[in-house]
Amino acid sequence: MSKSNIDSSVSKIAFWAVVVFIVGGITSLFFPLIPEGEGVENQAAWVVNNSAGFISGWLIQIVLVFAFSLIVGGVSWQFSKASPVRAVVSWSLILLSMIAFLIPKFIAVWAIPMMAVALNSNMPSAELAAQLLALLDMSSAFSLFTSFDYLGFSLYAALSLMIAGPLFRTSLSGKIAAVCFMIYGAAFFLALIGTILGSVGQADMALITENLNNILFIAIISLAFYYRKSEAPASQPA
């Protein structure tokens, strides 16, 4: 298979990954991801009563992780010839971010529902389940669960800064995506540093991350046009 055919195939896969990401992102809005109620016991009871929607919502999140990885992996492939080091670093960040995000999402699908059943049914392992559920509190910025998420977002921010440069040398849709990636990467690290230094509160960090994810969503939509029109890859490293 020639290089042009491979490029075309990669663009096609990335385009359909964008479609899956957009559809999955919209669909995920209709599924609950964080247990409702105050206290571990009430949240466990909620998970038991809403297990189908809860698990489905997190399964969609897993699909979104893979879709996003294919999308940005396609961008890295397009400038791999002009800037192989940048491409290798980008692919490494993609792999690390997948690991960081898949760990808590698999826990949400597999472990949390079983812990909730154990606690709600007062099984012998109920005490351990209560301790683990408290450790995995999804509403706390410093829990083990959300720490993995913020690690994943930090890797996304680094990746965004890495792939933004070559995109500036492409089409209008590529430039729009590049601007969004630059804003996302820079703003997230500024907010992260602010949180560490104490100038940004935990609740503020959660809100900032949510808003920045909307910017990332705009970048994904722009890449749909970028891939659809089969634009030529960047020929020079940024």
C-alpha cells in the first residue's frame, strides 16, 4: 500500500472517529455519571437503583477515550514525516492518556457497582466497600478517581500543545482546531498551577475543566471538516 493510500485510510478512520466522538458526546449527556445523594450509603443505593444508566454512561466514556485517541493520532500521523520526534512524543502522550483515563472508567463500570451492591445489601465486605467508595468519591477533586482524570486531562493538555503547531500550517478548519488546542493546553496548565498554588479553588478547577472540555469539543468538530476534505498534511515541522 502506498503512502498516499495509507494517509487516505488514516484520514478516513480519524473522520469516523470524530463522528463517533460527537455522537457519543451528545449521547453521554443523557446518562448519569456521578452518583446522587449525600453520604456513601445514599450514593451506593443510588448506584444500585440506577446501575444500567450509570454503567452505560461510563461505557460511552470509554468509547470516547478510544475515539479521541484515533482523532489526535491521525493528526500526529499527518506530520510524522516532517517532524517524526514530535509525532513519537504525541503518540506516547496518547498512550499514557488512554491508560490514565481507562483506569478510573473501568473502575466505574466494574468495581463501583459491585461495591455499591455490597454496601447496600450489608454484605460481609460492606465495611471495605464503604472505605473504597469514599476513596473513589467522584465529586471530590482530590479523590483517587478524579486524580486519574486530572492526570488524563494534563496529558491531553500537553498533547494539545504538541499537535497545535503543525495544524496552524494546514487548512482553515485545521487552524481553528489548532487555536482551540492551544487555548485548551495553555489554560488547563495555568489553572492546574493555580490550584496547586492555592489561587484557584477545587470547585473552580472542576468548572474550568468542564468549560475547557467544550473548547476541546469545538476542536474535534473542526477536525471533522479537516479530515472530510482530505486536506494535505503539514509539510514542515512547527
